Amino acid sequence: MTERLLTPHELEAALRAVGAERYHNLHPFHRLLHTGKLNRGQVQAWALNRYYYQAQIPVKDAVIMSRLATPELRRAWRSRIVDHDGDGPKTGGIARWFKLATGVGLDAGYVESLTGILPITRFAVDAYVNFVRDASVLEAVASSLTEMFSPGIIAERMVGMLENYDFISADTLAYFQPRLTQAPKDSEFALAFAKEHAITRVDQEKVINALRFKCDLLWAMLDALYFSYVEPGFVPPGAFKPQAS
């Protein structure tokens, strides 16, 4: 590692290189999902496990918000919680993802119970919440920078899933449309925060490694889905088992 401090432009380039190499749009499971190669049960498994991630996002953001030092920073971060929790019943990202999960045929009570999620899903998501609690504030904020890359995967997912699955409608995928504007806004704030507060090369490496951690976490969740529901198809005890078609 060179000891030279990166310019803000170089730091951003290093972060974008992490996404180009590690973001989970490259995972084989997503390739199958977006090109219509999964069956309904496999899509249900993805929607169910991702629901736990979505449900914990505002918890993660509440932890980060509680650690920010000024009212201005907390106000800026607070919008993320509202985006996911909503400002009333049946609003916000969690409610929209719940609609996706039930829209692909999962029972509402089963989704809410979380009893069918994979062990790796629970471990990975909980590790994310623990990371933003225990790491530095700079690292906690930087871990959210996967949002820099999400508009691309969202656009690909919406087009691919609508074209390839007759049991999915635009209404089912309603979660994604708001994220096309929310994610860029959020990532712009987090990137500016990282550039401003990473004032040493050590800080800059922590920022880059925090993004690597988050990318690896998302990748591991898809590894577990692929292993359990695609190949070799070993579903852990207690986890969701698709009905035979």
C-alpha cells in the first residue's frame, strides 16, 4: 500500500473499482434471476431471504444516525429510515418488499415470522448491524456505499423479471422504482462524507475496506441462496422449502 494520501477523485475511483469487481450484480444467482432461469420456488427463496435484509436496513440506519455528531447530519440520515419504515402503515420500502414477497406467492404470516430464512442470511444481516455499531462512524457510513451501484442492478432486475416471469407484474416490483432516486441521493451524501472525513491514508483504506466488507456480505447471501436452491440444492434444516411444481 502506498502511503500517499489519495485525492478525493482517486478515493472515489478506488471505491468504484471495488464495486466493479465485487458488487453482487456479478453473482451467478442474480444472472439466473434476471434472465428468467429460476423457477417460482427459487424466486420465492430470494424474496423471502432478502426481506430480512430489507427489514433490518432501518435498524442499521438508526444505529448510524445515533452516532452522528450534529443535528444536520442526523437530519440528512433520517430520511433513509423514513424511506424504509415509511411514515405510516403499509408505506415505505419494507412494506413494498413485503408486497413483493407475497406477490410471488409466499404466505404473509410466514414471511413476517422469518422462520424460513437461511442461517447465512441471518448471520450476514446481523453482522452488518453489528458492524455499523462497532466500527468507526466513518466506516459505518462508508459501508452504505454499495448504493452507488444499485441503480444499475435495479434497472436490470425490473426489465429482466418483468420480461421473463409470468407471475410477476410491475405492481409486484413496486419496491424498486423509488430506489432509483433514493439510492443516488443517499450514496451522494455518504460519498461526500467519506471524502471529507477520510483525512489520512489509513482512514481512506478503512473506507475502501468497509465497502469491500459490505460487498462480500451481499455476495455471501447469494452464495447461500445458490447453494441451497440451485446447486447442489442442500436446504438447511428449518429453512424454506419450495413446493414441488
